Amino acid sequence: MKTFAKGLGLAAMGMWAGMAQAADEVTLQLKWVTQAQFAGYYVAQDKGFYAEEDLDVTIKPGGPDIAPAQVIAGGGADVVLDWMPSALASREKGLALVNIAQPYKSSGMMLTCRKDAGIESPEDFLGKTLGVWFFGNEYPFLSWMSKLGISTEGGDDGVTVLKQGFNVDPLLQGQAACISTMTYNEYWQVIDAGLKPEDLVVFKYEDQGVATLEDGMYVMEENLNDPAFVDKMVRFVRASMKGWKYAEANPDEAADIVLENDASGAQTEEHQRRMMREVAKLTAGSNGALDPADYERTVQSLLSGGSDPVITKAPEGAWTHVITDAALK
């Protein structure tokens, strides 16, 4: 009897070990540090949505020196979050990234300017210094300047581009008339630093007709030939979008979950809860499937770069509905 029980116990342990090993591993590379910008993924993990899909997901935070395209090219992630201008530029250069889902429907990118720098309209940019993020984030700005016919080489008839760090110091210290900000993050850092909304002029890329898609999910094209990988991504997208919709409906709880995952301890509850409410405005209206019209708008914006466009030809095969068609049915 004892031998039987012992054998049964070993069998049960083996069965549970097998079940534990059955979860498919997925590594997700974020575009930036742990914050509410990525709340849907942390919520999906915290609420067990990934586990329900038999997934073991590792979420890798980004940072100022981490380019998602380079990470996935080096085999460091199965799926990365990137802005479409950066992803399409990478694709044209030979890295075959494919958009499999698009949780963000709207762009949060802005240029935030000081009124006392003499900025009221884009015409006032001439002769000014503008802060611009790089590491692939410069493409929407360069496309916008090309559309306006404004040189980025400096001088009275152009603008001087300041390679902006991921902070708002250039605006606060008067080093730039305008800086890059997101509706959910850096703009509020400017406000928290003491400037008032009436001290500022904000140019949303959406309003300027040059908005491009942000924070899409990208994988390597070759992996989509593997049915097992496709199945894994279907489950990953389904669980992630469940996380995003939960975050939209419960922004404060979602922000708190993000804070629990912030190993740096650099984020604050007030900032993350405010960020989550702003992020929810950008993910609202998306079920995860890329809208072809939004894609075409992004491509046309990037192609309209004058003598130096972000991409030189319309991409082929840069997105697919195969994953979301299966995930959302």
C-alpha cells in the first residue's frame, strides 16, 4: 500500500511537472521602461490571462540605449513593441519586421513649446532649436518637417535639431524652444516642473496630419512560417488585448499593477495613474487588429519626406491580420 501510494505520488509529481513545462515561453521587449504605456501586458500577466493561454511570458523593460529592432534581430525577444516609422525603416534596411497587432489606435506624440520663445504656429519654428528624440523616434518629426518644407540643418530658414535625452530639461532650461513629449508622459513632467498649460503651445502630430502608429507588436517575418510560433502569437495577442481592455476599464488598478512591476522604484502612483488614463484614450477604439487605413496614412506620411524620406518605397508584407483574425474570432 505504501509502495503504491509512493508510486502514485511520484506519478502525480511527474504529471504536474509535465504540466508546468507545457507552458510556451514568450519574451516581449518593451520600447521603454516599465510604465503605464505598457499596462496591458503587465495586467495580462498579473491577472493570469497569459497563464490561461498556457503562456509563460517574460516582459523585458526597455531604456534609452535599447532599440527593440536590434533586440529581436539578435534573438533577444520573440515579439517587440515599436513605433511603425522605426519598424518600417528597419524593414527597408533589411530587417524583416511584421506588425501582427496594433493596440494603440491614436498617436500620443506632441511637440511642446514655450510661448515665451515666440512659438505660436509651425511657421515660428524657423531659426529655433527643437528637441527631438532619436533611436528611431525621430522619423515622425523628420517627416513633418519635410512636409512643411523646413530644413533640419539649422540657420534662419530652418531649425536646429537638438538630440533630446529622454527628459524635459532642454525646455525648462531654455536650451530649446520646443521639445518632444507624449500626451501621457513628458508633457505632464513639464507641468509638474512648474510651467502652466497657458505657458505652452502644443502641436499634436495627430492634428498636424503626420501622426504615425505607435507601440505595435512586431515579429520576424520568417517566424510566421512556423505554425507553432503563429499559434503562440495568437494566444499572446488574445491575452494581451484582454489585458489592455481590462486596463482601459480599470485605469487606477492597472497603474498599480505597473508600479508593482517597476523594479527601479522610480515611478510614482500619481504619475502612473495619470499616465494610464491618458494611455487609455490612445488604445480606445482598437481591438488589436491593425486598421489598413491607419497603416496607409503612416506610410504616406513617411514617404512624403521630400529629398530625404524616412522610407523610399511603399513596403510589402509589413503587416498581417493572420494573428488577430485567429485571436479575435
